[in-house]
Amino acid sequence: MVYSFLVAGFGLVVLLLSGDFLLRGAISVSKKLGISKLIIGLTIVAFGTSAPELLISIRAVLDGVSGLAIGNVVGSNIANVLLVIGLPASAAGLRLVGKETQKPYLIMLASSILFISISFLGVINLTSGLILFFGFCFVLMYTVVTANKKTSNLQMNMEATRQDPNTKTITAVFLISLGLVGLPLGTHIFVDSAIEISQGFGVSEALIGLTLVAVGTSLPELATMIMATFRRESDLAIGNIIGSNVFNLLAIMGISSFFGNITVPSEFLTFDLWCMLFSSLLLAPMVFGWYGISRIGGVLLVLLYAFYLSFVVSAGM
């Protein structure tokens, strides 16, 4: 048992270091190429931090424990807002983000509503999975087109990069690569150790997915968010959360359904899916410029997550 705790701690260290590498590389690339930090957060950083959820969900479906797959995604989306945003905000607060975040945020809400609607079918099969996956492809294309419209000076920036002897593009790419490799590796180490620690409790696969695995696979987002908050990069940080949540619902659930049917537990339809939607709505004030998240607001988000976890655990026992 002590060994498992040590291994889990090592996984956490790998996660934090990898999150910092990915963030530093992403910021460097956005500056060199003139690409919005939000776009970088919605794509490279979001995909990188969501890789653990994808790997775990596919493995869960192949192993015949689809409850863990959907629990992992739904629980991770809830944790991304309440815990991943709440913890850094409780320490330093989060300022308002730019208007550029509003459309991606609405896309996240639309993705949540689409996923909830499909979940009421009871099973996410290949057909409904394709709907989710094509929805993700549409979102990805929209993001790329938007990025292209806002980076008309891309060639000029690339020329400046070539002429600037202080620019280290190779270093930035290397940092991103380290982050993309380290985040799923650290998550794999942590989650496997955590599941081993909790095996003796005899809880359901869906409950493990909603709690232990969800928190574990949200650690890359948390590591990136902490570093982004420390570096005052709110747009990139929120872009990471929005992009990760969209990726979880559309891409991960869509791709996972290619490997087998995913049964939706009945309790998800009455509680967990609505908690996911409610937590997403809590970001609206910051996204639409009404007010930022203060330290007190951050504490409240964390308390809400603690209340959610305690309810889910007590109901699952």
C-alpha cells in the first residue's frame, strides 16, 4: 500500500512538470506564429490534457466496463470546472477573459446538450457515436477556420521568427512534445495506483469513473491551469478547459463507441448529466464579462465539488 502511494505521488510530479512544459511550449508557439492563445488552448493544450481520458475510455469499453468510460468523461467535465478552475481561483482569483472565448463557450454548452440528448437513448452505439464524432470534426474545422481568419499576419511573423536569433522554435516544439508525452504517462501512473488503492472498497465501475478516475484524468488540466494562473494566462487556461470538455463529450465518447456500445447508467440521467450542465453554466459570468472569479468564488466552486463527490459516494455505497 505504501508503494502504491509513492507511485501515485511520482505520477503527480510527472503531471505537474508535463503541464508546465506543455504550457510554456504552447505560449511560445502562439507568440511566434501570431496565433491567439485561446486557439492554442482550445486545440493543442486541450487535446494534450484530454489524452488520458481518451486512452482510459477506450480501454474501459474494450474491457467491458463502459460505465467507467462514461463516468470518466462526465466526472472529468464536472471536475474541470468546479475543481480545476476552483482550486487556482481560490488561491489567486481569475480575471475576466476576452470576448473571443464566448463562441467556444457556447459550443461547449451546445455539445453538452447534444450529449445529454443522446444519453437519454440509454445506449451510445456506433450511430450516435458517429453523430458525436462528426460534431467534433465540425467544431475542429470551425476552430481552424477562425484561427486562419485571425492570423493573416502569420507569414510575416514566421519571417520575423527566422530572422530573430533569439527565437528557439525547436525548444518550443520539444517542450510541447514532452508535455504531450508526459501528461498521459503521469495520468496512467497515478490512476492505476489510485485504482489499486481503492480496489478493496467494492464500489461500482461508474462510481470509480465519476470520482477517482475523473479526478485523476483531470490532473493534466489542473496542472496546466495552475501554471497558467501563475503566469497570468487566463485566456489560454479557460480555452484549455472549454476545449477539453468539448473533446471529452464529442471526440472521446464518439471514438470510444467505435469499440463497443456504451450503456448509460440510469442515475446519470437524473443527476450527474445535469450537474455537468450546471457546472458549465457557472462559467457564464466570467466568459461574458459580468465578473471574474474571486478567491471566495474559487472556494465556493471547490466546496460545490466536494458536496457533489460526497453525494455521489454516499449514493453509490
